[in-house]
Amino acid sequence: PECAGLHDRLADGYVERARHRFATARELPGTPEAALHVEAARELYASAVVHLEAELLRDPDAAETWLLLGEARGALGDRQGVLEAYERARLTDPWLGEASLRLAEAIVSIGGTGTSRESLARAVDLYAAAQRVDALQERDFAQFAQLLTRLGNFEAAGEVLRAGIDKTGSANLRALEERNNQSVEALRSREARIATLSGREKTYEEAYLLHLRRQYLKSSYLLQADLNENGFHDSMWKLLAMNKEQMNQLEGFIDEYRNREEISAQSWRSLGQQFENAGKLEAANAVFSVIPSQP
């Protein structure tokens, strides 16, 4: 235990063998052999964790060791542990771009499609930190831009993609930039059209634009205020439901509107079908379960 550096060398060996096992498993998808390689890799990572943690007791400022610990914990499914390890790597060496990238990727991976806006914004800040130290490669630029579009900031996504093209000359990034430019133009056209509208039509278009930009809370405020003041409106009501689902508040929305006589069974069915078509089966089932008996 007192032998300086021995834990470090042992951990490196276990990690390299684990990576090799995972790489072999990826070449054998869906086979019993792949499952065996994955299990072996996890056992190797578990051994690596023991030595990495011992090495960090000796040298808690070793940023690269924290990165390896994050990788190993991630492979073992320790979600909180991987975040803590990458956070420590960044604190130890704020200029280590790889630590920012890995932490951003872990935040988004753990959250999946349900990652909160706050977590997405944190990941964006981490990608920006990595970009400042010139740590982004082609794949990173693409993922950074995708996060910005998930936040509705298509203009900033375009800037990131242009920076990536300048650095890498990637044809893939050029294709992403073209699609992003189309989204920006569509949004700007809608913004220009809103200036020509009035009344409920204008309110709906403003709310829908906010929805497209993933500003679900602001959009919901507009829709809720209009529905309270002017009564039921099918399109506004459905857009409000979509916003609430994105904010994980669909249950409250259903409770609020399920007994409203002015909302027909057909409107509920149409809303459920809308969620179903979008692949949001849990939301669709929640809506279908409260369809009233009246037409």
C-alpha cells in the first residue's frame, strides 16, 4: 500500500483491459459472447476503482486519475459517482478540456431525453469551457450544437457549427449547419408573420414560437392567460398540453381540465393521438384514460 505509483499502474492496466473487452463486445452485438465480454469489462473496472481511489488518497490533485475514476464508475452504472469524479477533475485542473467534455456528456447521458433545461444549460456551459481551451473535435462540435437546439437557441448552434467547420472542414458539420440555417429562417419568417396578426391568432402564434424555441414556461403563461380570459380554444389547449408534458406537468394539466364540459371527448382523443404520433406513449395513455363519455 505504501508503494508510490503502484496503484496508478495497476489501475491503468485494469482500465485498458476493460476498454478492450468493451470494444470486443461492440464487435459482437447481441451475442452471448458479447454479454460475457461486458461482464468481464465491468469486473475489470471494479478492480480499477479500488486502485484509483487508493491512488487519489495519495494524490488527490491528479486530474487524469479523476477522469479514469469517472470512466470506471460510469461503466459500473454509478451515476452520482461519475458526476462527482468529473467535477473533481475540473476543480483540480480548470483548463482540462476533457474534464469539461466528459462531465457535459455524463449530464446529458444520465438525463436522457428528459434532461431538464437547467442541466442542459449546465452542459452548454461545459462545452463552451472546453471550446475556450480548443478541446472540441468534430463530434464535440456536433453535440454542442445539438444541445443548443434542444434549448431552442438555433442562432448560437449555427455559430458553434461554423466554428467547427473552420477547425475541421467537416462535411457532416456543413450538413448540420444547412439544416440549422433552415430552422433559423423558418423561425424568422414566423416572427415576421406575427407582426401582421392580432387577437387570439397572434397570441397562439407567439406561444407556438416560444414552444419551438423550447421556452415552454413562457409559452404556457400566454396560453393559460388567454384560455382563462377568452374561454376554450382547441389549438391553444393542445399546445398548452404539449408544453406541460415537456415540463413533466401533464398530470396537473389533466386534473385541471378533465371535468370541463366545454372540452369534448373528440378533443381529448385528438390530443392523445397527437402524443401517440410523437412517440410519447405514456402521455398518450394518460390522456386516453380520462376521455369523457360524452361525444
